Amino acid sequence: MQVMRLTKPTLFTNIPVTCEERDLPGNLFNQLMKDDPSTVKGAEALMLGEMLTLPQNFGNIFLGETFSSYISVHNDSNQVVKDILVKADLQTSSQRLNLSASTAAVAELKPDCCIDDVIHHEVKEIGTHILVCAVSYTTQTGEKMYFRKFFKFQVLKPLDVKTKFYNAEVNVSYLYLGLFWFTVYYFILGSLIKFKDLLNDHIYLLMSLCNVN
């Protein structure tokens, strides 16, 4: 069973190793970089290449983000197995959620064949999350088999909102609204902030579109 988080791929980076022709390796390093398929032709000394890299782990997941994962169960044996049931649960600090798209068992799985599934979940809690993937099946002899794998990841809080009220004069108050960004990633803020004055029944709107880092 293989589990991979579905995220955008990143550009493959390499570490260029070069030297001058009068050095002991001569032109060896430069030629190796030119022959490397991951480098950009004509700009081999740059770290960025033309290839994309799939995520090797779950990475950082932030509150409010949709967690998507690809699950693949492959039959590596030379026998046909029956009644294959793949189940995916997400365990949080407060609940356990079933993310499986289907609860019906597959009748049989031939050798070198696989069962694929894609799960989605909008993350609504911060803290430790554990993705539990379980597989049960029946062998040709009628023996029931079962195994599972655990994948732990952290859900982080991307930003926080803090407010303060200042009373400057009589019947005059100022509201301070602060957005604190906790990650090292860029984001685009394009939201509408709405609040209501309960005393005067006035509605105030604040719309801002800006890049924040």
C-alpha cells in the first residue's frame, strides 16, 4: 500500500559542482552537469532545473486547507485475493473521521493489479492528525488477512486575528485589527471583513487585496 499527499509539485533543485579547466578535474564536472537531464541547457550552473518533484512527505498542512491524498493498494503476489476492503480514517484529538469514498469490498484483485482511491477532507482542527489506512482481504485458501499503516502530520495555524479598542474622545472609539502571519510562505489576502456597531446599528465593511509575506 502506497499513500501520497496530492499537492502541487515543486521544481527540482540540484547543487552545481563546477571548477575551472586548469584545476585537477579539468572539464569533468562541467561535462557531468551538461549531461544531467535535470539541468537547464545553457544554464547548468543554476540550481533550478526543468523537472518537477512530487512530494516525498505530507509536509505542512494549515487550518482551513483541504487535505487530499492518493491511496494505492497493489497485489505484489502471484495469487488472486478476494473481498478487498480499503478503509481510510483520520484521527484527530477529538474525533475519528471516515474518509473512504466507498465502503463496499472489491470482489477480487489479480496479481500486478491495484485499487486506487482519492480522499479529501477540509481540515478544521489544529494539532496532531493521524491518517489510518487499513486493508483487509481473503486469500485463496480462505484465510482472512489484515494490515494497516499510520501517517502522522501536524496541522498548523496559518494566521491569527487580534483586536483592540481605543477610546480617544467622548463618543469616539478606534478599532485596531491586526493579522499575524505565522508561516514562512507568501499568501494573498483578498477577504471582506464585516462588523456591526450594535449601538448605532451601523455596518462597516473593509475590503483589502494585498500580498503579504
